Amino acid sequence: MAGKIPRDFIDDLLARTDVVDVVDNRVKLKKAGKNYQACCPFHNEKTPSFTVSQDKQFYHCFGCGAHGNAISFIMEFDRLEFVEAIEELARHHGLEVPREKGSRPAMSAEKKQQLEDDYTLMEKVAKFFQHQLRNHPKSQQAIDYLKGRGLSGDVVKRWEIGYAPDEWDAVLKAFGTNHERITQLLDLKLVNKNDNGKTYDFFRHRIMFPIRDRRGRVVGFGGRVLEDGGPKYLNSPETRIFHKGHELFGFYQAKQANRQLNKVMIVEGYMDVVALSQFDINIATAALGTATTPEHLQLLTRGISQIVCCYDGDRAGRDAAWRALENSLPALKDGVQLSFLFLPDGEDPDTMVRKIGHDAFMELTDTAMPLSRFFFDSLLKTHQVGTPEGKMALKNAAQPLIDQVLGSDQRTLLQEELAKHLGEYDRFRLQQDIAKANQNSGKPGRSASQHGVQKTRLSPLRMMIRLLLDNPSLATECEEVMPEILQSSGMPGMPVLMDVHDYCQRHPNANTAQVVENFRDHPHSSNITKLLLQEHLVADEDAKQVYRDSFAKLLDWHFDSRIETLISQSRVQPLTQSEKQELNLLMRERQKS
């Protein structure tokens, strides 16, 4: 594991980057006043509500709430992890990503070069297999098989399908040119070595499917057998660049085919993914010989709102679906619709789409069984709720699974369905109403614009934070505003104001994107995010005065609170001399204001 990326480098990277360029390269923007607009790439809409601010280097969707800086956009749109997004942005600027020295050393130059060589070799081997399909004297059986499956030449070429010759050393002879290269082939599991020391090709006489990771690099292969004997499908074993529990076959291609990928279908086999694409269904992806893992779901739920798991309707298919459901719960966030499509016995996506065609098949995906229904249908087959004991057994089976659900709304939905099956719906509704009443008590009313922007009236403290996010230079321009005076006031939100003010004071030239990035992993991150979604309606030319006035109100509140505290204390016991002096001073200051 490499060391942390220095904060200064991230700030510099954002300073070099124009978020407008980053977004416009992926979603075509149009000028709208001083900002830019487009239809949001993260949810379906006809009227543009996605705005990019060049001044603040920030984007925000008034429809779905998506927001962030250039790094956040690359993470969500390209579906990359944070470090991968930094590397992608750094590569765009021709920069190397530095690492801080920590308990674990950063990746060495040799290690980095090794990985680059690995990806290069895997790409060459993929092209080698494609060449063998076209030119090997014994490839006709493979070609006949592909034609028999109804695949066109264009689809075979698009998916880079190849052929591993029926030889012991085709790959070994082509690429094992020296000892170091043979060692690399062994490490990448392209060749094997037996107990007698004999080295031979791992894939032989198979249809070959290259597996690309989310960044489009070949990391492994899947091989389909052409004759009886051996496993039907053989996947590359785990290597330093391939971890099958994290990769999905066809996901990279689905992203390339769909600028806005809102819906994904998980199927069981390579051929299903490929065959569906021939019918212009370019949303399919397949797990690599494993059940759908939590890592798969975490990858898919970034920016994708609908996931359809497609399985055979037999017992094995339903068992696989249940494993996928169990694995999905920890990654199931609000706004994501997970459903299950069970095909008739004897059918798979490949055969089904050839029978009914594109439109009818897509209609099937639209009417797939919602997760909640599959969840309880499966549990009710083994738990009879006609008796108190059966209800208790159902609750004991369902509750631990429901508790794992990431999204609070999704969790509440399943909890509500469970209450109905247990005959406890009235009690559930009462508990929800009480919780809602407690949550709303004492809170000011809220109204929303047509785009869902919160127009809550901000308290002076929240207003100060909000204005600092928009104008970090206020921290140095308004020297008389010193939040540290109120450090011990106990006001809710004061630690957030202190931290944001401190950062802005040290980085007066920062923009909104850099401020937000600094607090990405901070305990206050969620509070800052909520504030960014609130509209303060303060013009730029008035920001400085409103900032000062807000601090003055906080001082007034603090003085009033302290005065009341001292007066109340004096009724119980005499004040000390210092407390009397403090009270007199506060009273004089209060009279002046």
C-alpha cells in the first residue's frame, strides 16, 4: 500500500484544473450566464438542472443533489476510486503523483514499471489470441462455434474475442523470449509449471474473452472450452493485477457504449453479455465465475440508479440470486433500485433475446421483481407466519439482513414490509410518526424551489460557514472577525466554523473546490455538504458585510447568554470579584450595541 497523497499536491492539482473542461469532455456543456449547464449525467432529466461554476470550480445538480469538484466528478462519472481519480487527473496534466512517507513505503519505480509491463503484455496476448482466431490453421472449430452461437463478425471483433490454440506452448513460444519474460508469464498465470518443472500454456483450445478493468486495461481472460473435458469456462487465476471479486466482464464496454449509464443488467455468462450487445443491449455485465460481491455492487451503485440481476428460473438460479441479494445489502444505498429477473426454465439471456428481440427483452427488465418482493418471497417459503413461532422465526431471519442495508430509506421500506408480515404494521407506523415528530420539533419550516434547492433561512453561524465556502478570502479580509473568541461558547456548529475559518485563513486564495476537497474525509464533511446544497441568496458584493454582521450577531448571542448565566448564578450564590467585573463589562458592551 503506497503512502498518502500530500494535501498540497491535491490542492495544486485542483488549481491547475478547470472543472468546466473536465465535465465538458464527458458531458457537453452550454453557457448560461456566468455558469455552464447540461442535463445531469447522474439521473434522467429533460430540462437541464446540472450547473457548473467556473468561479467556484464546483458542479451541482438541482435535481438529484449531485455535487463536487473535478475530482468528485471523475470519481462519479468514470466510476473510479479516489486515488485512481487523482492519478487520472494528474496524468492529464503530465504529473507524477507523489506519496508521503509513512509506515508503508510508496510504490517504487520498479514496481510501477512492473505493473505497466504487465498491462502491456496482457494487451499483446489479447491481440495474439485475436490473431490466432483469424489465422491459426486449427481455428475453424472456434469460428464455427461462434457462428453457431449467432455472433456476427463485427460483434466478435468488437469484443476482441480470440482463440487459444490447441498447443502446449503457443503463448510460451510467442512471448517467453527470456527468463524474465517467462517469470512474468507465470506470475500473470498465462503459463503454468508442473511438479516436473515443465512449463506450458494455461489456456489451450478455448474461445478467449479478454477481461478489461474499469480503466480499460486487460487484466485477465475467460476461456470457453470447445470440446468436452475440463471446466466449461476457465478464468484467469488471481494475480497482482487481477482480482475477480472486484472485476465485472463487460462493464468497461457498457460505460463506453453509454455516455449516461443509468441501468445495468448483471447476467451469468460471457456469451450472454456478448449476445445481448448484438441486439443493441449494451448494459449487460457478468461476474467472473463468482457470486455478485459487495465490491461489485459498490462499483455499480456509483451513478447507476437501476440494477437488474438476471438469472435462470431454476433452483440454482434462485440460489445464485439470493447470494447476490445478501451481498448487495451492505452496498444498497438510497436511490438505487435493485431488481431480479428470472427467465423461464431452459432459457438464458442469449437464447431469450434471440426469441423475443430487443424491445420485448427490455420490457422484461422493466418488470423485474423488486428486491423487497424477492426478499420476502424467499423467506416466506421457509417460514410460516400463521403461528407466533413462525413470525418470530421470520423476524430472526430477516432483521439481521435488514440491519445491513446501507440506505436508510431502503432499510425503512424493508422494515415496513416485515412489520406487515408480522402483523405489527400499526405499531410500526406509530413508531415512525413519533420519530418524525421528534425530528421535526423545533426545526424551521422548509420550502423547495422547482429544482429542489433548500431555501432554509441560515443561522448566522451557518451563514458564515456558507460564505467562507464561496469566498475563502473573507477569513483574511475581515480581520475583526475572530471565531476563536467564541470557541468556548458551546454554540452548535462552532467547531465546524473554527476549522473552516482556520483553513481559509491559511489558504485565502483557495476556491470552493479546494476547500471542500480538504474536508472530504473530515468529521464535518456531511455538514459542509448540506450547507453547499442550501441557497443563501447573498450577492457577491454584499458577502463581506453579511459575514461581519453574522459574526456580530453571534457575539450578541454569546454576550446575552453569558449575562443571563451570571445573573442566574448571582441569585444562588454571590459572584466572585472577577465574575462581577465580567458582568459589568458585558452590560456596558450590551448598552453600547
